[in-house]
Amino acid sequence: MRRTITAYWLGRVGYDAAHRLQQKLVEARIAGRIGDVILLLEHDAVITMGRSAKADNVLAADEERAAKGVDLVETGRGGDVTFHGPGQLVAYPIVDLKPDRCDVRRYIGDLAEVMVRLAKDHGIAAGVVPGDSKLVGVWVDEEAPNEWDVDRARDAAIGVPNGARLGKIGAIGVRLSRWVTMHGFAFNVSTDLSGFGLIVPCGIRELDVTSLARLGITPPSIEEVARASHRHFGDVLDADVVEGRAADLEALFPAA
């Protein structure tokens, strides 16, 4: 059965507020009080640590982070440490994968595919690097951003000198409760990439982080990218994605 998902553009939202809202939505989705939703937003500058994060992957001392106005938050998503900030589209699907999509790897692949399609909208060829769980996410060959060769990318990831230079344009970290999803992805549009210098992104020291802007694309607004994602989420998740009003969420959870 084709599902319906309501997508909400929330603009700039602090990490803690967005996390509390996700938790309330997950509870409501499990209880059947709401349907599937996707929160689309951007965050103030924040470093988040997933369940497998190592403390020494946060390079910046507390004083440096405070001076730069960057928060540090431990969170329940999968993965290591990452950075969120303005210029980055963050998508948090709250979707019940039952009855026919109960496969975590498939779901992570679906999130990656949405970001691959967002990159393609702007002439950037992106893809995934299979075979290494540390490389979950969406990557671009910065030496050839209009081409994606998975074999070349896989070799570059393990240090084979072939002229390719991988940059991560999209990160994924999820959590599931009774097959209802939480957290999601972060896609770099015009993000200040210096924020990633405060950490070892996803625990990977050898590879870069990139964005549409770094790849020479005149960056659209995050709201434009968010609205473009509706079609891609619909195609990938076999859903009808409709636009919701943020005011409707506020009415449901006025203290979120």
C-alpha cells in the first residue's frame, strides 16, 4: 500500500528542541495518533555524538567550542561524531516501516538515495561506497564531481592512489523504535565546512567533507532543497509526500 508522508519545513531549529519534537512524534506515531512525517530544517552550529562515538574524535576543547558558539550534544542515533550548522539540510523522517519495509540496511540505503538525487539536481554525481560500515553516507569524487565510479571510489577510500579524492556530502545516522524511524540525514549545501575541523567527522581522518558550494555550485536556499526533497522521498519510499504547516505541529505539541 502506498503511504502518505507529511513533510514540514521548520527553518532554523536548535538541536535540543528538534530532538524533543522527534521524541514526541515517535511516541505519537507508535501509538497511531499521527501518520508518517518528515521534519526538514537546519540547525544552529552543534557537534553531535552518536552511540558509537569516541570522545577523542572531538578535537576542539570546551573553550574553543564556546568561543565559536558550537554546542556539544550526546544523542541516541547511530554513528560517530558529526557537525551540523546553517547551510545544511537536515531531514528527520518519523516513518513506520511496517509492514513491508522492515529492513534497516534498506532504509539507510533509501536515505542515501534521496541525497544522491538531491546532488544530481545540481549536476553533481554522488554515490555510496559499499563494503565498509564506517563509510555510510553519500560521497563525491571532488576531482571529478560530475562522475561517480564506485570501484574508483572504493579504491580511493582504502588509500589506493588513483587520482580520486573523496568528499562526504551527506551523513546518515538513524534510530528505530518498534520500526518507527528517528534521526535521519544531513546534506551539505552551503555549510561552513570549518565546523568539521573541530572533530574527526564520523571517525574518519583520511577523507574530506564537502558541500555543493565547495564543488562550485551556486547554492540554493535550504528551503528550496528541502522542498525539492519531497519528490525524492516520495519516489524512494513509494509514498505521496504532502506539505504540512509548522503551525499544525505546534498545535499538536505546543511545548515541544
